[in-house]
Amino acid sequence: MFIDTHVHLNADQYDEDLVQVIERARENHVEKMVVIGFDRKTIERAIDLAETYEFIFAVVGWHPVDAIDCTEEDLKWIEELAAHPKVVGIGETGLDYYWDKSPKEVQQEIFRKQIRLAKKVKLPIIIHNREATEDVLTILREENAKEIGGVMHCFSGSVETARESIEMNFMISLGGPVTFKNAKKPKEVAELISLDHLMIETDAPYLAPHPYRGKRNEPSYVPLVAEEIARLKGISVEEVAKATTQNAEKFYKLSQIK
């Protein structure tokens, strides 16, 4: 059994064949999926999917790229949704210095507000970090995010950064890039970080693993991530599946949700 801990089944890319995508995932032993909402439209879709499918859960938050569009009303709405029984986290939030739609200071402000919100509602934080590692870690420290913990989604940093994140009560989640031939850092993290601290994801429809790189990703491909981690660690895929599933169940408290 596998759990795709970060997938965007609420994306427009699945409008034509969503039911088939979900069926393929289940056929490939992906028994649970966590759908991430990051703006008004995707949050509403994430909640709808979680209410429709017993094995789908939702995370609600505001993406750093669109931080400039986030209002106090939006944050209040997210806080209210956090009480929904199928909402298991706050995010994805964080910092993205690659795209320049939202100024850094605006991203940082919205990031801090969502950390505080997560602590208030007692849900873990799902972190998006692109070219902003130093500032992400600084803000997590300053806001005492260790108190609630979270996950570094689609982690692409160094082993040292991974260990620093783990010390702050964060899980490390690996996706399709770990299967890329020249992905040195994710491969080192997969090899050297204990299975106790790892989860797996697709971030579908983005970042499809080899041999589907460049095509639309989907949750049925999450076993390919597990296979590469198993290869790098020199252990069985079954071991990786069991450990990462247990980690995800515990992290998101999935088994407690009725």
C-alpha cells in the first residue's frame, strides 16, 4: 500500500478523466491520497473530493506565488475549513523566489500568518520552498513552527537542510525528481535520511517521475518514487511502502478520521 501525500487532483489537467486517474491510482495500490488546495478554486475542489471519496483527504492553504492575492477574509475562511473532519493540514504555504508575482515581503507575511494559523488549529504545515531555503528555515524558527511540525514537500535541498528540518519536527517528502538521472541532492537525501522521516508524493500533475518525465503526472506513479528510494537504500520496495505509509498515517492522523 502507498499513500500519495501531496497531489493536485483538483487541477484543471484532470477535468476530462479524473475518475479514471483515481481508479488507476487505486489499481496501483495507492490506497489514500492527500489533495492540496492553495487558492479559492483549488481549496473548494479539494474539499469536494474529500467529501466524495472516503480515501481522499484535503489540505487547505495559500500558495506563496499567489500571496499577493491572499486577504484576511481568505485566511479566516481557511481557519474555518480547518475544522472540517477531512482537512488534515495547512498549506501549501512557504516561499517561492523563482516566480516574481508576489514580492518577497508579502510572501513572508502570508507565510508567517499561516504558520500561526496552523498552530492555532493544531494542524501540520505543508511547506513549499523554491530558491528560498534560508528564509524558509529562518521564519520557521522565528515562528516556533516546531511546536506544530509539518512536511517539506517535494524536497530538493541538501542532506544538511533535511536534517535541520527534521530537528524542527518536519518530515521530508520526496517526489518524482528523486528518479531523475542528475538529481544529486534528492538521491543523497533518499539514501542518507532515515526512513522514519520520509514520505512520498507525486505533486501530480507536475513533476512526473522517470520514465514519464515531461508528461502529465498522476498518483498511480507514486510507486516509482518508492522504487527509486528502495534502490538507493538497498532495501525492498515493500519496506519503503510500509514505512512511508505508516509515517503518512501518523503524520496526518488518517486512521483517526471517520
